Amino acid sequence: MEPDFSFEMRAFARGHNTVCGIDEAGRGPWAGPVVAAAVILDRRSIPEGLNDSKALTADRREALYAEIAATSFYAVAVGDVTRIDRDNILAATLWAMAEAVAGLPHMPHCALVDGNRAPSLSCEIETIIEGDALSLSIAAASIIAKVTRDRLMMALDDECPGYEFAQHKGYGTARHRAALDRLGPCHHHRKSFAPIRELLAR
């Protein structure tokens, strides 16, 4: 199954002239920010091959990122570790989603949001479970969010060598756990997440 433009077309049929897709990257990792993206595709110039970012190679995501950036309106927002630890990951994610929409050149008439929870927005909202595999607009947002976050994690790898952030992007892999056992958490780790909290409590 590949995403299509049917959700967007139904929104257009309801009288909404502008539809954006919203998705995030990085809810699950032990380290780094959560990143949300909002994308308004130009229905006359939709990049070919848009799909759930998880179904694409890193090289393909980078290529599609460039195409989306060249043909669409988009914005990203970053919920940092301080916000995640203070407010919890869901609240930080919803905040970032709302901030990404606020960063668009104009407020969309309808927002298609991946998942079953949505930020508070001043437009119609439709949540779509597994929306990044169903809606082209959400797929585009998933690519923008994923590429942006991966680039941020590669920068953190340069800042904090030894954790191998460029490889695992902060997710709880065996190599990440081994690095934590060796080095302890750094300031980019989410102290409210159980594995990090338990390490700090030792």
C-alpha cells in the first residue's frame, strides 16, 4: 500500500482550499529532540515516490526532502530535551506540531495529522492512524521531519562523540546502551525516559 491524495481531495471537496500534512520524528528515542513538520503540497507538482519515511532509504529521503522543499510550503519545529523532560513526550510532540503549522506562510484550512492525537489548531483537523502510509501530505511531512531530525542527531554526534548518535539516532539500541554503560548519560539524553532515569538512579 502506498499513500495517495484521496484524503486531500475529500478535504478540497468540503471547501478547504489549503490542506497540510503533519507528522513527527523522534518520539521513541532515548536522546535528542522530537521534530515535527507541516507540509502543504502543490497538487500540480507533487514529487513522485512520496511514502512513509520509514519505508525509504536514507538517500531516497534526502532526495525527496530536496524535491518537497523545492515544490511545497513547509515548516519544522523542534521540541528539545528540556521540554520533553518537563512536559512529557506527547505534550512536546503536540507543541512541536502546532509550532510547525504556525511556521507555514498561512494557516491551512484543514490539517491531516498522523496518529490519533492532534495539536490544537484553528482549522479543521483529521487524525489518520498510519497516515504517513496513506496520505501524500503526511508522507511528505514524515520525510521532512525524519531528515531534519537525522541531521540534528549527526550534529549531536560531533558534539558528543562516543555515543554514536549518527548511527542509532538516539534510539535504544544495544550499542547505545553499551555507550551509556561506558560513559553515562549526556545532556542530550531524556532523563524522564525509564532507561535513562534508571541509569541516573544507580
